[in-house]
Amino acid sequence: MRIDILTLFPDIFTSFLDGSLLGAARIAGLIDIRITNIRDFADGVHRQVDDRPFGGGPGMLLMPGPVVDCVESVQQSDPLPGHLLMLTPGGRRLDQQLVEELAAKDRLVLLCGRYEGFDARVRQTLQPIEISIGDYVLSGGEVAAMAIIDAVARLVPSVLGDEESARQDSFSGPERLVEGPQYTRPREFRGLQVPEVLLSGDHGKIAGWRHQQAVDATRRRSTTELTPATVVTFQ
Ligand code: ADE
């Protein structure tokens, strides 16, 4: 799979892309990730990429010229055209279903915005698939792009090494359940015991217990409000 990242802040990605899972996947040739600086497509000595909105209003908008030129250049750099994803709070909400759809593609092009957003003609010209990672506003699309790349990479064959591990993740499988509790050694920690069933060696019973725990955890999905009472203190 090839992933292109188009950004005004390439440095944000360096340690993320060299990190363990992605770094190894790139070295192994499983994922080819390339970064392009949108500013390289700006004109003039100042290489201006943003300007004030017509009609007034706060902040600065990304100008259409550098963005569209950048996308066209990156798309043309490979005979295989990529699915163009624009990161914006108004896009389709990212979930595991969408991650699976994206992981099935051979090439993705991720367009990160900054400032107050893009000039509307960027959308009109490029017709991207707009994606949001949640109903909150980030200062740019870079963190959203990293979330997408991280989640997608886990589903690219051979990246995890253990395919079963991705299949057992939360939100995988037809029921899209959250994962239930897991335990490792020691068998007792501060008086808390590992559930007997997990020590039973009965794989059918263990699978049934895990499924029920996942159903319960999905139902209980936290809606906790933050109050002084939710602060946990230690003696
Ligand atoms: N850019 C700013 N906020 C965003 C969000 N919530 N998701 C994706 N891109 C964004």
C-alpha cells in the first residue's frame, strides 16, 4: 500500500513514521509512506499558502492554488491514482468500518489542512472524501492523518505479524464489540484474582466468557461525566 501525506508541517510526522510498528512495516516494504510539503507549491519569495477570507471573518484560509497543484503533482507521481482523503471536522466520522474500507485500497492520499480550513474551491476542484476523527476541532489535520494511518496500517497484511491480533481488536468482527478485560501474571494483584475460567484450559468456555464480557463492556460503554467525584486519589 502507498500512502501520501500532504501537509504544511512535515516534521510532525517524523518520529511517528519511524516508530516501531510503522517503521518496521516501511522497512519491510509493506507500506510506502511519502510526505509532501504543500508550501513547495506556493509562489513568490514568501511562499504564501494562506490568506484572509473574503467577506471577513476570523483566521486564515488555505489558498486553492498551492493545495490543488500539490495534490495534482502527487497524484501524477504514480500511475496508480490514490483515493484523496481530506481531513476536516465536517467529514465522515472515522470508525473501524471506514478503516477497513481504507485498508482495502492500494493507495491513499491524505490532505491535511491548517488555519480555519480550505478555500471552498479546493473541494469543488478535487472532490475529496472528507474524513473527521471526531466531533471536536483540532488545529490541523495532521493528528487526524496519524490516527488514520495507525489504524489502517494494523490491517495491512503482515504488518502486525499476528493477523489474529487485528481480528480480536475492539470493533472488529460482525458485532463490532469493544474488547473485554484481559489478564496476565501475577494471578493475584492487591487481592484481585484472575477469573477462574481463564485458568481452566477449556477453550470453548473461555471464548464464551470473553464474548459475554465484550457484550457487557460494549453496553457499559462509558458516558462518565468529569466531576470532582471522578478524581481517583491515592493514600
Ligand atoms: N481537522 C481539524 N479537526 C479535525 C477533526 N476532528 N478530524 C479531522 N480533521 C480535522
